[in-house]
Amino acid sequence: MAKISAIHRNKRRQHLVAKFAAKRAELKKILSDPNTTDEEFYVAQRKLTRLPRNSSKVRVRNRCNITGRPRAYMGRFGLSRITFRELALAGRIPGVTKSSW
């Protein structure tokens, strides 16, 4: 199990990403537009840097939904490999069976 503080820190980051997503998208659209004047560009850039760092999607860490483990995350299921294996062997993940040949 991951440290509770790390899990909560990541949840705070996810909340900030959701809160500032629209504002960030709007500013990035201004920055990527080739018709933007230099003045508008620098104003948008300044506003973007003033937003909280943790409101960037890049800073969110993928973690297992059950244990909070940050490594070996399987995005399709939202689980770490260890938790995935335990649940699959117990038959709790629909459509997943152990391979044998």
C-alpha cells in the first residue's frame, strides 16, 4: 500500500487539473495560434505561468485504484499488475481468464 499522503497529494493534483482545465486550454489555444500578436502571446504566457504548477496534467501520477501503487500501472484496468493478477485469478475481472496452453 502506498503512503496515504502520496495518494492524497495526487488526488489534490487531480482536483486542480479539473478546476483549471478550461482556463489552461484557453491560454494554450492563444499561445498556439499563429495569428496572435506578440503582446497577446506574452500576456497569455504570463497568465499561464501564474497558474498553480499542480494544475498541469503532466504532474498527475497514474496510481492503482485499490492500493495506490504508482509503478506497473495498467491503464486499461486502472490497477497495478499485482492487484490485477490477484483479482483476475479470483475471477473478479469480467472477460479475463488465465492463459494456458
